Amino acid sequence: MVWLEPWVLIEDLDWDAQKKRDYCIGWEGQLKREVGPQHALFGKEASLIARRFDRDDALFQLEGLEVAEVHLTWARGMEPDPRWPNAAIFASLENWQTESMTAQHREWNLDE
């Protein structure tokens, strides 16, 4: 798969392995902290796989093929409103690429 700007695959960052691990642990922990029992991601295992560094947007691999594009709020605890953190779940990475990443890439290029 070709990753389009502004999305960056964590694996492709020019960081050492420990920094990547720590970074992923931080974002995954923040997601768990924010998600309440009514949220679509509650109780799901999520692993950070990509970031959009110009926003607090992240792409998480869920169990199976699903991925979730999430905008974290950086709250210190659980969000009481299940709409937050904002999340869109896609059936696969390929679905996300078609339905989200490509359009964001076009918008991002227009903004430059």
C-alpha cells in the first residue's frame, strides 16, 4: 500500500525501535483512557499504525482486519460523550485508503 501525505506509517518513521514502541504505547494508552463504555471502540484492542502529524489523528489496527481513524481529545480521563474521541471504523486498511486517506490527501494538497 502507498501511504499518502499527510499520513505517515509509524514503521516508516526515522526513529529507533524503543522510541517507536514508547510512542505507540502512549497513543494506545490515551485511546483507552478516553473511550467510555458507550463508545464503539470500548473494550477493543487497538494498535497504533499511522499518524497524521498536522492533527491529533491516528490510525489504529483493531482485531481482525478492521482499522479505526481516531481524533483523540487528550482528555485526562474518560470522555462522557460517546461521540468522543471521534472515530471512524473501516472494514480493512484498503477500505480506509479508498474512503478516507485518498480524500484527505487531495484536501491536504489543496491547502498547501
